[in-house]
Amino acid sequence: MKKICILTATRAEYGLLKRLIRQLKGEETFDVRIAVTGAHLSPEFGLTYKEIEEDGFVIDEKIEMLLSSDSPAAISKSMGLAMIGFADYFERTKPDLLLVLGDRYETLAVCCAALNQRIPIVHLHGGEATEGSIDEAIRHAITKMSYLHFTSTEDYRRRVIQLGEEPSSVFNVGSLGVENVLHEDLLKKAELEKSIDWELKKPYAVVTFHPVTLENKTSAEQIEELLCAIALNKQYQFIITKANADSDGRVINTLIDKFAKENKHVKSFFSLGLKRYLSAVKYASFVIGNSSSGVIEVPSFGIPSINIGDRQKGRIQAKSVLNCIADCNAINQMINRALSSEFQESIDGTNPYYKENTSSEIVKVLKSFVISEKIDLKKAFYDL
């Protein structure tokens, strides 16, 4: 058996990986080890590693790395702790592969440790663009460290190849998140209400807002503009999931908590988990914020997404996604537009991130490369 380490540091990342983890664990080819770090282990962010255990998975190791601060300096120090912790973990366990998803600073640090220890890296969701976020540079850096690539669209596959990766190692498999939408056994609305302990008497929206990490100290101002628009729309209820452990994430969460205490049409959560989050979106009138889920997964539900600011700028978008600046009046106008009959009729449910059998295709390719031992750490730069 080949030992494959799967990294997860945040609730959203784990939600995307869950179905793939289950399929890999069903394969005799792989000895699957789940390594948990980052916000999963933080009481400030809801100790979301418990969701992994509740799903029946055994966590191979919990590796602390997150300082109780979200300043840029603290994040750099947290990355250093991640490299130290995972250097020790990799030395003990000696995985044959490291599988990572996305573009976060924790992932970059872990990939640096794996690269130094000559562990081949498998990267999911490379080639994407998020021009307002430091994740943009991190994502492309991880691409250059990796040996197998699974992208969510053909355009992104071409971009990974443009970065010099051998085409035979880059596979367009669609989005794991979209696969979750189509296959997760979601809650009925009454079950959702019981689960979140909140009766949804009015039409409601799901809200997620993260820091725009390439902008200087805009988080408080931008979340206040969004909360201003929410305050103007008391005819709706708002389920807010709080920000990740990014720079200024705690600033956003403090303001959300204060606002939720003062406004009865709002309720906030550290994490809903995959099933509750997707169930909440299923019955929502719209989704609003700047999370990737609004761009990638939500269009498969056939409801509007309002994407605020530049955090997701550059990502391929479905027709159901509307974009606006972080301004109270602009957001309020966009809510009205999203719920207009004209816009509602224009939504056709098409999602550019959809492709059949995403998890199964990833497993098939991994087995092919592992069994035939095709992965060569001495990869050449592919010139166009």
C-alpha cells in the first residue's frame, strides 16, 4: 500500500475533500492518513477538527501551528511553526504522497516541508485566479512544487501548463464542491432549522465574508458596509458563517458577533459543516459575500450569488453570479437586482465547474501513477 497524507487546515477545505477521502479510504492501493492543522485546532474558530471525527474518520495527527493573532507577522510565524511540525511528522510517517487543496498559507508551509523531504505533492484546484487575495501567489507557488495537478476547468488546466507543468500530469476533473452539491444527502428545511436552532420564517440569505488580503486594513470597513446593507433588509433573515484564520479575520468575526447580538434577523456561526452549509444554501433566496463557494458551488443550486469586492476577481463565473463593490448602497441595490424576476429568469443552472465523477477520476489517476510509479521528482519545465 502507498501511504497518502491528506492535509486539511480549514472547515471549507475539509468539506471539499470529504467525499474524496472516503473514496480513497475504500481503495486497497492507499493507506490514507489525515493530517489536521490550522484553524481546525483553534477554539477561536470552532475546533472544527471535531467535524472530521464526527464523520467517522481517524485523524492521524493534529499539528498545532496557529498563533492567536491574525497580523501578517503572526501568520508568517504560524507558517514557521507549520514547517517545523510537519517536518517532524513527515520524518516519522514517511508518506509516499501529500495531497493538498487550494491556496492557503498553511498549505504553502506544509508543501515546503514536503518538498525538502522529497515527498511528491498532488495539488487540487490549481490554475485559478483570485486577484484580490494573497492566495493567488500561494496557489501558483504550490503548483510549481507539485507533480500531479487536478484542475476544476479546462481553462485552469491550460494555465497550469502555461506555468511550465507537463500536460500529461495535469487533469481537468471539475470541482469537488460541485460534486458535493449533487451527491450530498442534504437536510430537509425543518431539519436544518432544528440543527441551527433558528426558525426560518422569512426568506433568507447565507453570508460568508473573508478578508481581502492584498488590500491594506480594509476588512473592518468592508464588513461594516455589508452589515449596513443587511441592516437595511430586515425582510430577510441572514445566516452568517464567520471568516477564516486569515490576516484580519478576527476583526471581521468580532464585528459579526456584535452585529448578530443587536439584530434579531441575523445569526452567526463559526462553521456549519458541509451538510448544514449546503442545506442552508439549498433553501436560501440568495448567497452573499466574497467566498469561493458563492462562485463555484452555489450556481449549481440555481440561485443568485452576490460577490462583493476583489477577493474572487479573475475566477470564471456562472451567469448567476453578480459582482459589486463593498458599499452599503451598492450591495443593497444588488440584493434587489438578484431577487428581481428579470434576473431570476436569466439563471439557467449552468455551472462552468461541473464535470462528472470528479472524485472517481482523481482516484483513478492517482492509482495509475502510483501503481506504474510514473511520478518523477526531476520534472522538466514544459515550454509552450
